[in-house]
Amino acid sequence: MKAKRPDPNVIHPIAGYDNEIYIRPTITRPNIYVGEFSYIADSDFESHVTHHYEWNGDKLIIGKFCQIAQGVEFVMNGANHQMNAVSTFPFYTLQGWDMEPPKTADLPLKGDTVIGNDVWIGQNAVILPGVHIGDGAIVGANSVVGSDVESYTIVAGDPAKVLRKRFDDEMTELLLKFRWWDKSIDEINSLIPLLTCSDIEKVRAKLKELL
């Protein structure tokens, strides 16, 4: 009997298990964009996106095939307070205080948070506003990521620091050019032996053939 075909619109990709979901079909907020087959080890993704207010206009953009562990938090720009004045207290957000919202230029807004494709984010990691994480990167458990992370780089710690590159520059360039995550389901299925092969030199040679 043939196995079921992968379906990016299914919420629960593991039959009978509710605490791992494909994120994309659960999104309700207008400024969150998630690619196909990215999952989180929880039953509710949006609860992991905090301080995300529409009036700031910032977006959370996550690519395809990302693996997000339990307890990960994406802190958005609404967490930032005005820092160029005497007080950082946000009077304008609280009832009864006579303050107009500060000008956008007076707030330390960091822009959109962008996560690439095939990124693995470990348990309880915190991603701060405006961070860009490249394709194929790995973020260690309990890390606090406040700076951009290059593609196929492993970071960990508080603050997160580079531990090492996953591959040499040539291999990284081949993978970024190949972009396996953009291929069809049938193509990806046929590529699984290559994508999961631990003989990197064999993979390198094959990628050169395919490109």
C-alpha cells in the first residue's frame, strides 16, 4: 500500500499526535508568512510570536521546511520601548495616561524578522526583532539571537555566537544555488537519499552534476 502523499495544508503531519503542526495552515495574523512544511513542536504557533502589533507593520517571514522546537519565541518590535527620552515607560499604551504614541523615528524599530529555508531552531531559543537567519542555519537550544546569522552556520549561546560553519564556502554556494526546498514534492522525495547522505563529498559531486 502506497504511503500518503505529503500535504502542506495538513495541520497535524503525524497521525494521532497533536503537539507537532505544520505552521502555514494555522496562521491567522496578517503579518506572519510561513512557507510550506515548516513545523513547530507545539499545537499553537502564534502564541510563540510575542509583542506583534499591527500598527508597527513589522512582519515575521519564515521559509520552507523549517524545524522549530518547543518553547521558541519570536520577539517582535512591539517589545521595544522608546530609549531616546528620559523615561522608557510606555505611557501611551496604558489606560488613563495623557501621551500620544511616539513618532516611529523615536522607536528602536528593527524591521522584519526573516528566517530562511531548512532552518533548525532549538528548544527555548529566543529570536529578537529584526533578525535575519539564513538558509540551512542551526540555532542551539536556549540561545538568544540578536544578530543576523549567515546561511549554513551554527550559532548558540546568550547572546548567540557562531560556533562553526556547517560546510565550506563551495558546498554552501552549491546548496544555495540548488535550493532543494523550491522543488516539487516528487523531486524532493527522489532527492531524500542525497539530502540525508552523510558523505558530503559524494553530495558535493552530485550537486555539481545536477546544477
